[in-house]
Amino acid sequence: MAQTAQNRDQVTVEQENKTPKKPWNKTKIAITAVVCLLVALGGFAVYFFSSDLPAQTFTAVTVGGHKLTAAQYSYYFSVAYNDFLLENEDKLSAYGLDTSKTLAEQKISDEMTWEEYFKNKAMTNIVSTYATYDEAVKNGVTLSEEDQKSIDSYLASIEQNAKENNARLNSYLYAQFGKGVTLDVVRSEVERQRLSRKYQQQLTESYTFTETQMLDEYNKNKDSLDMITYYSFFVPIDNAGDPTQSAEEERQKAEEMCAAVTDAQSFAALAREYAPDGEKEAYADDDATRKVEYLDKLTVSAAKTWLQDSSRLPGDKTVLDGLDGYYVMYYENRERPETKTVNVRQILITPEGGVSEETGMTQDQKDAVMKKAEEILKEYQSGEQTESAFGALAAKYSADTSTASTGGLYENIYQYQQSKDLNDWCFDAARKPGDTGIVLSDRGAHLLYFVRDGEPMWRIQVRTSLTAVKIAAYQEELYAKYPYEENSFGMQYFVSI
């Protein structure tokens, strides 16, 4: 009997159901699994090595028993670089450093690139920090609550700056500290640095010296410790005409002025008389020609030799040859500087866009930094109004990266070390602990907090010199236990500037 289409379909299905299915080949299964795994691993590898994870994972350098990742190394490299820029912002062109170019393509000398220079700086800081940190831990030194508050404020300022610059935090950290650096990395290393400095300070303060030792050291180094007060006026040679004739004429003019000088007051008046017409205003102040300097800071070698002469007496005067003219000199005195130093906290506000080396700050920039400084001062005045509170604000707002993490503290500032306006504020006879004020300089606005008077500068310098000998011997022995070694594999994830 003929099958219907329905019956044929039913038979086909039944036959298929009765036909045994061949099992998958085990080899094929294994190969498929391996391929899937390799694809997954390949995808992860691409993600891993194109991210910040290698910089945060692999060891770039070892120091003693410590292993630092490329991210940790980047932090120290960037801090060394940023501190250098801040301290030398008005001298970068003189040093030959162009911030628009990579460090590797610029040389500081025939033998060294700028990148190598900052790598050396980073290496020194890493060894010093980690070695001294271990000693601090060993000796039970810990960070205080105030230390932690200061660090917290510093980290909060980083987050705030990122927001104000409309930048993602990771991107901002990359720009400031390098590839792979996170807030946790910054916190860890800042805490390590703070504890290291704290122990070093305690160690330094533990050294004591007798008055005899202090005076002996001073007498050995009088030429670098004494301060000279003198008056100087430069008579230039006019090279536009006959240089020989001009030299004779200007030498005669310098000799005439020198002969007429009877005292410091007459020197100031004669400087105004002998100054070229277009420069007389510069000598309107009687102190325009007065110099108070440490002997070893003098740059004119002829002046240094004359002033340093042990036979020099108050009232001595002379004419000295310069490169392009003549110096009229009047000697007032040489003395051991007994003026006290000062300790001050600072919040530095710098203008956006930086300061032009040629023209300085614009009026708009001056107004902006002064306004910001006044706002911070109001914030301080509305709070506890204590030194620690000011230090926390310095950690939060100061553009001075070298002191922001230590609350903006500057110790042992000596007279005439700073610009005139800053010097006048710090050494005002009426200045007392807790005073605050704002001073404008060519760098920006300085919001200042007066901490206290310090010792005379010569005592600080002598004690520093004697202490340095002891510290150097201590560090030489300590650092020998902390060999520094770079790991080429890990260092490839360090991205230079």
C-alpha cells in the first residue's frame, strides 16, 4: 500500500531518532577551549598593557628591601621636576631648559640630559626617604594628628584643583605626577616623606655643641659668615664712541666722585649727581646704593677682594675696575650678623597662565591673585585662627609645592634674603607671632603667617655646619645599606616628561 506524505515524514523522524549520534571529538573540545581562553587572555592582555596597571604593578626600582613601581618612581621624578621649576621659574631660559620640549632631547651639560639630571634627583630622594623612613619606624616616630590633617588637606587640594581645571582626577594626577599615580600613591609617599623629615629633624635637633665649639667654627669661617655693609655706584664706559677716550673720561669721573665722598649720606647724594639724566630717579632713595650682603655672596671678584681685606676700616673708599666701567666703593662695616632670623608660613598664589619673563604679571593677574589671597585670609579669619589652621590652608591652596605638604613653613629666614617687600613685612619691628598679611611680589601674592623669631643667622649657620658633618657620617653609613637598582622591565612603564 502506498505511503502517504505524512507517513513518510513520520518514518524519517523515527529513523533519525533511532540513529546513534556521534560524540564530539575530545581533541576538538580541548582545542576549542584553548582558543577561547587565548582569545580571552589576548583581550585582557591588550587591556592590561594599554592601561595604567603595568605602571602600578611591576617593580621599576628597588632600594634596600623596598620595591617601587613605575608609578611610585614617577611621583619622585615629578616632584623633583616641579620643585625645580618653582624654585627657578625666572631662570629657566638661563639654564637652557625649555618646558615645551621633552627632557630627553635637552642637555644640561655635554655629558647629561635633563632627564638624567632629574632621574638622579629622584634616585637621591628615594634612597634618602626610604632609608630614613625605616629608621623613623624603628625608633617609634609617628605622624601626629596635625600631620595627618595637613596631608588630608593637601590631597583635598589636589582633588579641588582637578575640579577647577575641569579635569578627571586620574588625568590631573597624570599631568602632575606621572603615569599610574593615584591619590593612594600620593598619600603613601607623602606620609613616608613627612615621617622621614620628622625623624631627620629630631635627629638634627639631638646634636648639641658647646659655645667654644660654636665660636671656633665661626672663626674658621668668618669670611662666609660675616655681613658687609657698603655703598656702590657704577660708572659705565660709553662704547658708542672712542672706547679708550670714554674709559679715561669715566675713570676720571669715578675718581672725582670718590674724592668727594665723606660719609654714607654724601655717597647717596653724589650718586644722584653723577647718575645719567635718565637714571637719576633710580637713586632718589638714600638706600639705593647701600648693600648689605654676606661676603661669599658677592659676585664682583674685585669688590669681594677689596671688602674682604682684613685691613679694611669704616670710611675706606676706592675706585675699582669693572668689565665695562668703574665701581665707586665706600666701606661702612663688617660684622657678625646678630639680627634674628624669622620663621614664617606662606600660602603662595600664582597667576593662571604663568608669569611672563619679559613683562612680569599683568594688572589683571595682580588683581586676581590678590583677590584669591584675600578670600583665603577671610577663610582663615572665620576659623580657629591658629598656626595649624593656617598650615592646613597652605596645604590646600599654596602653589609652592616644596612647602605645601608641610603647611607652607619656612624656617630661619635671614634679613635681605627675600625681596624688599617680603623682607620688610617679615622683619618689621612690630611683628609678633600670629600676625598675618598679604604681600605682592613678581611671583604672585604671598599670604603670610608669622610664627616666631629664630636665632641669629651666624649661630644657625655654624650649628648647621657642625651638624652637617655628623649627619653626613650618619647618612653615609645608613645609605650604604640601601643599594639602588633599576629594573629595566618595570622602568619601561615609566613615562618621562
